[in-house]
Amino acid sequence: MAQERSIPQYVEFTSKASLLPDLAEAWRYRWMAVALARRNLMTRYTQTLLGPGWFFLQPIMLTGILSLVMGGILHVPSGGMPYVVFAASGTILWSTFNRSLLDTSMSLAAMAPILSKVYFPRILIPVAALFSSALEVLPAYGLLVLLVGGYRLLSGWPLLLCPLFVVMTLLLTLAVGLWLTVFDAYFRDVRYALPFILQFVFFFSPIIYSSSAIPSRWRMLFQLNPITALIDGFRWSLVSGAPPPSAFEVVWAIMLILIAALSGLVIFGRHERILVDRI
């Protein structure tokens, strides 16, 4: 009698939703996040002449345009700092938020071919997108430190808090990105609306003008934007003489980050099992 062919065994994954993603399982698969981030970095600049240099050029060109138009022509208030230092400290942190949020919000759809073939914790996909964006931006912060140091405006001990505001920005990006990547799987309108929303947030943040330029009757509404606290805090920790953010701004930003992170994990955990069928 011919030997019976063994029947392959399959693992069945149900579509039952859970309250939160399995973070313990995600930690066991952490190497997968590193591999996905490396893949993102290798494929992003394929067939480009400048490669990763494009990420340097974007904030540098934006800083140059803002310095010429806003600082040189319109003389927009910059809190007593040279406008190029003021603009650079805002645009680089904003570029981190902007680029990372765009990447994380469309990360699941971008990984659709892999998701349909291999199982791994889905939460690793937006995490890998954020990780690759963070790696790209690190050299830009080095250039920013050199610029501020060239003007001899580096702060003292507050410089130790500078990475804290960068980490808070990345956490806010991941928290909002978890929401948006789920919505993008259901409604493709997200990827078209998000750039316009980010443009609105850009002009509603202290990037091209100082927070002190906001009229007092609008200042409370302006401070409700968590990016305001992050940019003001980052600028204060980096540049000597920059005004610090108010305690209300910082506490409010931390509360929003925690709420957005927890709710983002909940919404992602409840939908991650069926997202593969939606993208």
C-alpha cells in the first residue's frame, strides 16, 4: 500500500475582535518590526538619485523659503531669535510628525500583499512605519544642533529634555496613526483628506510665527492644539532664550497623547482581525 501523504496542518485565525492587540505576542515578533522598517527604508528611495537625501532637502528647503518670505520680507515675529533658527526648529519637528503620520496612516494598505500571505501581529506594521520614519529624521536633528550651535544659541540643561519632546511627538503620531490606518482600510477618503488636514494644522501651529503673536482672545484655542506644546517645548529645550511652553499646554498634550494612544489601541485591537479582508 502506498504511503499516505501527510495532510498539512493549518492554524485558523478567527475574526473575533479583542479589546487590545496582543502586545506580548507583538514583543515576541519584534524582529519583524525591524525587518519591516528596513524594507521600508530600502524600497522608499529606489531609483532616486539623492536617495535618503530627500528627507534632508525637504525641511531645509522649507526652512529656506520660510526664512526668505516670512522672516526676510514679512518680518514675522520669531520671539527674538534669528528667523532661520526659529523656522528650522519648528519645521524639522513638524516634518517628523507630518511624514510619520502619513506613513503610519497608510501602512496597512501598503502592506496588503504581505498581510494576505503571512501572519504576524498587525500592530507591528504601523510601529515599523513609525520606526523607519524616526530613523530617517535623526540626521536632520544633528544638522539642527549644528545650526543652533553655529549661532551660539544652544541652551543649557534644557537640552537634556529635547529628546523627550521628540518622543512625545512620535507617540502622538503613533496614537493618531492607529486610528487613521483603521479608517483608511474602510474608507480610502482618509488618504486624500489627511494632507489637507495637516496643512490646516501646520498653519495653526507655531511653526512660521511665534506663539506670542497670537491675540489673547484666541490663545486658549491655540493651546488646545497639542502640536503647539510640542514645538514650543522642543524650541525652548534647544534654543537659548526661547520661551517655555505653559504648564497647561504640556499637561494637556500629555493627556491627549495618553487618551489617543489607549483609544487607538482599542480601535486597532477590535478591527485588526478583519482588516486583511478590507484592504
